Amino acid sequence: ALTVLRGVEWSQSGSTYTPVALFDEVALNGTIVRRASLANPSAMRKLGIKIGCRVTVVKRGEIIPKIESAFHDNPAEESDVILPDTCETCGSSLIDEGARLFCPNQDCPKRILHRLLKWVQVVDIRDFGEALVVSLFEAGIVRSISDFYTLTEEMLSPFFLTEESVAQEKKSLGAQKALKSLAARRTM
């Protein structure tokens, strides 16, 4: 389908920034599509993407929206896509390697949290969902992968119980279950 590109937003996953095209909605294979990943800055440049240009959108594998080409009918009414130059989390200057736009700061909180979430997912530590990992990170309890393995039931209980239950020194079955899941992945 042909449509008009209205903007580009930047999706941040860990340290990497990925351009996402925003365009006038089109119907493709029975669904309404308004956005598509542009993969990386290099792919975006190769297509010649500009805000206001017409683009051809297809569905790859009948599922994933992809921009195939760009047409410049009215160059005077088009504008360049502005790449972010600063990490929205830590303020570091981003590095554009073409195929990747990223924050180089190893201590960037977004990058550290992404690393922790990825560890839990890859190692398959059940009962440590995203909400729990984010809460532990924001509380300053887990800041590195090794911090997971120092957790105790007392440290985890407040994340599973109400303040009243904690005050009454109740046991948390959720905390116990999470620690068992962690112990099952201590040796790999």
C-alpha cells in the first residue's frame, strides 16, 4: 500500500535506538497498519526516508509491516528525519555506527536494567517477572547479575506482601517460590 510518512519515533531497547516509521494508516492483509520498524539508521538512509514522503508498505511473511521504498513527489514539503544524539536515560552522547545507534555508557541505568531482564529471560529464572526485576532494580537492591544470587527471603518479601503483612512478619510464599526458582538456576 502507498501512504505518507508522518514521523519517525525512536524505540529504545537496552542501549540501542531503533527508528520506527509513523504513517497514515493503511489496510494490509486484513489489519490496519500505522507503524513499521525501519531497522536501523543505515537502512533508513538507504531508503531515502524523509518526513512527508510517500512510502510503500508491505507485510513480510503476512505479519511484519516493512517499508519497501520511498517516493519524493514534493521534496520542498519534505523534511529530514532527526536522529537523537543524546541518551534519554543517562544523557550520554549516542554513537551512530550506521547499522546501530546506541548509548555507549556501560553504566546507563536503561542498559543495566535491560541486561538484568535479558539474564532472567535467557537463564529462564521463573517467578522473576519483569515487574519484580524492575522493582528490585528501582529499589537499588539488584544492580548487577550477581546481586540476584545474594537475595534473601527477607529482601524479597516486601515485593510480594502488603506493608501490613510485612509489619506482622508474615512469610511470603511468593518470595520463597522466587528464591527456589533462582536456586534452580544457580549452576549452569
